[in-house]
Amino acid sequence: MAYVGLYSQVRSNNFKSTLLLVGFPTVIVASVWLVLFILSEFKWEQEQTDVFLRVLPIVVGAVALWFLIAYLFNSKMIEFATHSHTLDRQNNMRVYNLVENLCMSQGRKMPKIQIIESDALNAFASGLNEKTYTITLTRGIINKLNDAELEGVIAHELAHIINKDVRLLIISIIFVGILGFIVQVLFRTLIYGNRGSSSDRKKDGRLIIVVLIVSALAYLLTILFRFALSRKREYLADAAAAEMTKRPDALASALRKISGHSEVEEVSSSDVKSMFISNEPKANAFSAITGLFATHPPIQKRIAFLEQV
């Protein structure tokens, strides 16, 4: 897979971002309608229409508020989740020089540089626009990679910024988080709120079935969002890094060092981990199944790809 069609990739990611922005509110509205339709025993009358019109502004408003807050403060949320902080320029000129040289070669504005104080070997890019684009590196990856290898890793993350991968991923994380929160609230309400009469409990039983149906749809939607962010983006970023640095062997060498040493214990969020250059699932009896839902292709396949570039 050669790295061709950069603008096609950018257009594709912009289209997917727009699709998520339009499609997710549509799914929420459809879910509200579906719940009311099922609870009315598949009959839609004026009463259901009245309830739908009363509930709809509240649901849409809550979703819009959540999205706005997450959109505006996503960088701070990521910093909090990763315990990262700004990398001091004066004492880390090696890293800043590598980033600046790559950005100059691509005619790009330099992103912010953050660090996670961890011995693990990992890195990720984040941000929604020029003001918030950030490349975050672990202390381990800075200390244990040589200049050529670290340049390859930084170029990989810069490629995610150029391709608009980071914006697409963050938007999807926000929407999936909203969906997950709604489902969680519904289940908690059912578990801790079932204190009424037998008739009330019977109604709650029906509601549980409805919630289970909506939850199943929500889970399916989550999977679709994950697969919308194809693992292909990692191959594309690897290829772009090889093109920027003219050293595919250096990135391949970096990935070899990263393999088996990428687990950042300071980070527990699976959403943030999906942004890392390496997100290796722990080996277990179900690895073959869980691999189908992996956010990244196997490192060995990425190395093999780079060796062919």
C-alpha cells in the first residue's frame, strides 16, 4: 500500500466527520421515537406525538450541550486522562528540533508537545484545529529511541494531524461517550428506581426490555463508529511517515522497540488508548476474537508493510 491520495484521504475524513455530526443527532432522535413506539405497543397516536415533541427538545439540547463542552475542552480532558503536561523546550531541544524540522518540511504550523511521565514506549496526536493540535510522547519513547526512530514516530503522529484522523477520532469518541452515558443512566434508573407497586414493576419490566433493545442498538452503533475509523489509517500514517523522513526502516525499528513495551499504566481510558501509535491487546484465550475489534493492526504487519515501502 503506497501512500498516495493524501487529499482523497483528507476529504474522506472530512466527510466522515460531517456524517457523524449529522448522523448522531439523527440516531438519538430515532432512538427516542423507537422507545415511545415500543412502549405504545407499536401504535403511534396523538399522545405519543405530544410526548415526543415535549421530550425531543430536552434530549437534543442535552446532547448539544454535552458535545459543545467536550468539543471546547477535549484537550484539557485528554491531559487529565493521561496526566500529561507541556514538554519543556529549553531542556528538550532534541524533540523540538525533530518536530520543527518535520513541520517545516510539510509547511505546517508546529503543534503543541506534551509528555506523559511513563517508561512505556508510546505516543499519540490529538486536537481539533490548529490551536489545539498536540503531539504527546511518553518519557520512555523519548529516552529509548534514537533520533531517526523518534523522528519516524513523530512523523507518524504528524500524518494523523495532516490527514484529519485526530479530528475524526475525537468527534467519534465524544458521540460514543454520550451514547454510553445515556445507556448507563437508563440502567441505573431501572436498577435503583424500581421501588413502586407491582403494576409499576410490571411497567418497569416492559421498560427494561425496551432499554435492552436500545442498548443493543447503541452497542452496535459503537462498533460501527469504531470500524468507521478503519485500521487502514495506521498503515496510511506509517506510509506518510516513511515518505516524510525517507526512512521507513527507522519507523520499522521504532515499532520493534515499542512492541511489548507500549502499555501506559497511567492511562486507563480505552478511548485515549485508541489514539496511541500502539494499542496492543493483552494476549489471552480470546485474542483471536478480540483481535477483530482491535483499534490497530498488528505491529508485525505494520513492520512488514514498512519493509516493503
